[in-house]
Amino acid sequence: MSKTKIIITLLFVAFISTVFYFVTLQAEPSNSVELNNQTKNTDTTSQPPTAFNEASTELNVVESNHSLSCDAYENALDKARLIHFNLIGAKAIGWYFEGIDKYKIAHTLAKMYGYQNAMIWIEQVNALSHYYEKSQTLIQDIHGLEYSALSGSNRRYLQSLSTYKVPTYKDHFDVNKALNLYPDIALKLWLAALTKALENTDLQQSLYAISQLNSLHKNDLFFEHPLRDRSNIFLLSTFSQPQVKQLLTAMFELAPVYLEPQHGSSANSVKQSLMALDKSELTWRFRTAFVQLFEIDPDVNRRINTLAKRYTELNVELKAQDYCEPQTTNLSITAKQIGSNNIKNKLSKHRQVIGGYLCPDKNIFYGYTVVSAKLKKYGIDFEALNSFAAIMSNRSKLQAALLHFDEYEAEVLFDIMYARTSYNNQQIKTLIEHKLVPQSSSFYTMLYRLPIDEQKALLVEQQFNIQNSNSLGLSLITQVLEKSLRQGSADADKLVPFLISQGVPLTSSEQDLDPLWFKLYSLNNYEDPTAELPVNVLASLIEHTKLNDTHIDALYKIKQKNVQLYHQLIEQFPELRFTEPSELIKINCMAQ
């Protein structure tokens, strides 16, 4: 499978895993830090950090005043942090070309904007060669870069540098020729060679590329580890189990994989993807990139302060009262943090189900990896199952493979297979005949692109052949809400009342996710708060739901983010007028 196809698949899998994704640039205080330099083959988990008296920084690092907050203010902060990071990161590429040590720059960026963003910078710099024909153009462009150029729609400057990078994804990429031309980016070239060898399921070339990486990397903490690239993890699924163990052992011997605590879901997806390949975990080496590991370099700090004098926009302080309505800024409810390890012993049953949804034991990345590996044993390329004709031509193999899939794996297979391509009524009926459809609420995955009348007809026709829930705890009605959100359609506002009128229950057990909570959660996190309320679906859900603490929590989180939406809801549905709670529950998918 090509690198391009893997990337496209990753984007699709990420899309169905969550509707929206954004990176919060974490601003850290910079008055004093603890320093722990990470060098090759140094495991610092048992070593105490040494004290370091850090030079103060004059740049106004964008921070949130948590006593006054609203959605508009937080969005403005995120936008400002993103612009600041991209401007400083871009200018820092110029400093790197001038000879400033890239690890000193990375330490400073990590301290100011978080480890994840420092690694974005490292990954860009690793692909920029002094010898490449476009390097001088890049330096000129960076020198002339203005703040205003980053404040428009294309603000992710650091992730838009492909024009200036040495191309490594060509079909006939030759690492040896590239090394002769661009010796200063040897590490990036061998990373590309490793990916190419994994694509070709070539064990020896993969191990050879890993050995070359071992001789090149000099800093564990800011090493562009091949396992940070999730496409490499998926490509490992093409190897046999003993070969996977051999390759993972070799990769972890290179260096630990550092993960930022703030990006718990990202870290968890990497680990779960690996779990699908190697459940032993014996050779795994993961480390947490705590802020205490980073230092602000005085020279880099001086350069940043010079930028702050030149670009005065970097010093503008954002104030919540300029963005928030008075009702929002006056709302102050304590947020109680619950780690994933405490969900079962500190939360009610209703909240435990929500915790399982937000922090699943197995996520879609795990599912994709394990399903892809199992299908290959039956001679099926998961990526090839992208049309009705392809599925029918592989039907015998699929039927045989499904006998060895557990319920969760079958859900993942059907969700990805049927969610990315539309099928007409007759094709769906043919697939039903050949028993190549979900027997659970996931059956709706095949239907949601059809006209609403055809959806209703098929659901009525198959009502005795499908279960009302699935292994993920999503009832048929919750499936309709989720797929309507994915499709960006208003079908749920018509279909949910219809299903309820036909006697379809909202849930089938205490283990199912509550549809009303899901709708309130999606209104607050995924949907346009200024759009017209889906009155019909909300009325039906409220009428048939016994309201509890999870709905109160969801309503007041809406009030915190968008007071206008909150007032629309309680005016339209007086049943949602609750007494203000003393605290709101915030579930953190990292253990605490």
C-alpha cells in the first residue's frame, strides 16, 4: 500500500473517529523550570532533574484567564497561539539555517507552546536541506514573512512547507542518490526509506533502515521516531507476527517514544494501534514529555524578544470581556477532573457509559489496524473494499473471515467499509442476501446516504433482523444522530421521531449511550451553535428520556461555551431548566 493511500485512509479513519479535531497550543509559565537534557541512549526516568535558573522572557505568551471564559474567547486564544507559534516557528527555521542548534530551538518552543508543537517544528526542519534548490527561496520567504500573512485562513504555515522540502514519496525514490545530494537531512531520508521498505513488506531492508537511523539520531527527546508516524504502524500489519515483534523491538531500541500529557487521545491512539499488532508490550518504551524536561535557551529567547518588538501583535493581551457576554463571564462552576482510571469508581453508571464513549478501551485506530491484519490472512486488502463490485468479488473470503471476527472487529469492518461509499437500495438488499451486513444498529451505516423514505422502508423491513444496539453501546437512534452529524444532514429531525413512534427504544440497556446526552454534547462541541435548533428530534428525545445529572452537566457546559444557545434551549424546552450544579465533570482520558 502506498504512503499516499495510507495517509488518505488515516484521514478518513480520523474523521469517523471524531468529527472535529483541533490542537490547543498549551502556554506554559516561564518563571522557573527544571532542566533534564535528553541525549542518545539516556533513560532519564530514574534520574532526578537538576535546577536551572531560566532567563525571563518578555514575549506575551497567550494564556487563558480561567475565571472568565466563553467559547468565543477560547477560540480567539487558540487562534492567537496558533499564529504566534507559526510566526516564531517560521522565523526559527531561518535561525536554524544560520547555525543555531535545532534542539535549543525545539526546547524553547516546547517550553512555550508544548511538546507536540515543538515536534511539528522538528519534523519540518528535518526535511529542509541547505543543498536543496529551493532553500534560498525559503529563507527569503521566511525573512519577509509578516504577521498579517498568518492571520488569514491559512494559518498553519509550518505544515505548508512541502514546496521547499526534498521529495521523498516518489515511486522511484532512491535513498543512496538522495544522500549524495542532501547529506544534511540523512535522518529524514532514512525515515522515508524505512516507510518504503515497510510498504514493500521487506523485513531486511526495514531493519537496515532502522540501523541507519540508530547511527544518525542524537537526541532522544526530539527524535522523529518512526512510530510517531501512524502510517508506519498500519504498514506493520502486513508483516507476520514474529516479524512485527522483531521490527517493534528494533524501533523501540532506537529511542523511547515521547508523548505529551495534554494530548491524551493522540497518545492513546498510538498505543492502541500498537496493541493491535503486539499485545505483549514487553519491548515498548513510552515516556511522558513533561514540561520540566524543557528549557528556554537564552540566545533563542533573545531572538524571540526581538521579534516581539518588531511584531507588536505578539504582545496584544486578549481579554475575556471583549469576547464573552456578561452572563457567561459571571458563570463560575467548579470543574472536577476525573482520570480514565477513576471512571468506574468515582462516577455514576450514567457517567461511566459516557466515560467509556469518550475514552474507549479500543479506538478506531486499534480497530483499523487489527482488522486490516486479519483480512490480509484471507488475502483481502482492506483498502480494496471500496465499492459494491469489490465487496461482491471478495464475498467468499469476507464470509470466511467474518467467522473469526469478534463483535467489535466486525463493527469496525462494516463501519469503514460502508461509511466511505454510498450504496443504492438494490445493492444493499443484495448485500443483505449474502449476509455481508451488520446485524446490529450499525446497519444504519449503510443507509444514511439514501433518501429518507428509503431509509424508513429498509429499517421497517429489517426491524426483526437487527439488534437495537452494537458493541460500542450505540443504539439505532444514537446511530441516526451520529450519522446525521457526519453527513451534515437534517435527516435525524425527521427519522428519530418516526422511529420512536414505531416503538424503537432510545436504548436497550444501561450500557448504551443516552441519545439525548449525545445530542446535547454534539450541539455543544460539533454543531453550529447559531444554526436553527433541531426542534423535532429534541422534543422527541426529551419526552422519552428520564432526565438526570448527565443532562444537567451537558446543559451547563453549553451555558459556559454559548449562552445564547443555552437560552434558546431552555426557552424552547422548559424541562431543561435545572438548578445550577455545584460542579461540572470533566473526564480526562489520561490516568490521574
